[in-house]
Amino acid sequence: MKSNEFIIESLEEETLDEFSTTDSGIRTALEKQGYKFLGKGVDQSAYSEPGTGKVLKIFGTQSNTRGTGGETLSTDQKMFVTYAKYCMQNANNPYLPKFDGFERFVFNDHTYFQIRMEHLSDSGDLGYAVWDIERMVKRIGAKTSQVFSQEEKDSWKLLVKKLGIDGTKLLMKTIIHLHAAGKKKGYGFDLHNENVMVRGDGTPVIVDPWVIW
């Protein structure tokens, strides 16, 4: 078992429904090392890593995670860890992001978690096309109307042009698997265009398919 896998499995054992915080000193320390701040959400902040071009994600801490023993995660954080583990276990799938370096660290006596992700760009029209495929998958799974709109047909054609027929089928299969895996964990499926990014070669990458309802 790899060390990353051990850390991820241990983190999944506990969860804490509390918003996290991140010491402002972490940003200061990282920027002194050449990291570029990209933005932040409720539970994490992101930085461009110098030298590698990867994105470093920092997960905030909670009030009881003092010292090196803190291993609690909020519900949203636990969902992301589950997805990171899924992606690592399916690293050969071109439509999943590449993660590495999942580590704990202590700053001002509080435990934080970090992970690195490959650099990706906005998906543009390709993201909307993947979103259409997601809607098709939902309808098929719900056994509702399977008559596809002209927009959905156009999206399918765009993806086939970009990825080939086999690549597009693999993308649909990936979406179906993610839908099932999220449902098993009790997560909602939320694969809209903003949750799809692209690599430099134009490959669409699903970065955040699930949501806590």
C-alpha cells in the first residue's frame, strides 16, 4: 500500500460537520516560496506550484485538530478525499485528474491536509458538451425519455470529433461509473460545465462530479 493510500483511508474514518479555516500565515509562507495564490472556497485554497506547474490544494483545519494527531474532515472534504482516492485507483482513465502528494502538515499547532493536482484550463464549449452527456446519462438511468435534443446530438458529434468514437464511449462509461459511485456514498451528481476542465492536449477532465445535498 502506498503512503498516499494509507493517509486517504485513515482520513475517511472520521468526519466533522464544521466549516474549516486556514491560517493566513500559510498563504504568506507559500507566496514567499514562489507559490501563486489562485483562489479559495469554503474548505480549501489553491496555489500554482513553482517549478512543477501543478496546483497545490490546502484543506483548512477545524477547532479540534491540534498537533499532529488531528485526522477529522468536514463532509465536503471527505467527499473530495473519496474522489481523489477514486482517481488514484483509476489513474489510467484520461478523463480523471491526476493527483499526488496527499500529506498532513502542522502550522501554528493545527493540522492541515494538502494534495497536488495537475494544471488544467477552462473547458469552454467542451465542458458544455460533457454536461449534455451527463444529462443524457441521468435520463437513461432514470428510464425516462431517451429522445435526445438537437443540442445533445450536436454535443455528441463534437465529442466524437475531439475524442473519437471509442474515446467518447469511454467518457460516457466514466460518467456512468461516477454516478453510481457517488450514489453509493450518498452524494448528489453535479457534473456541469464548470466541473469539467481540459488538459493542454484538449482532453476533458472531470474535476468535481459530486455534491452534498
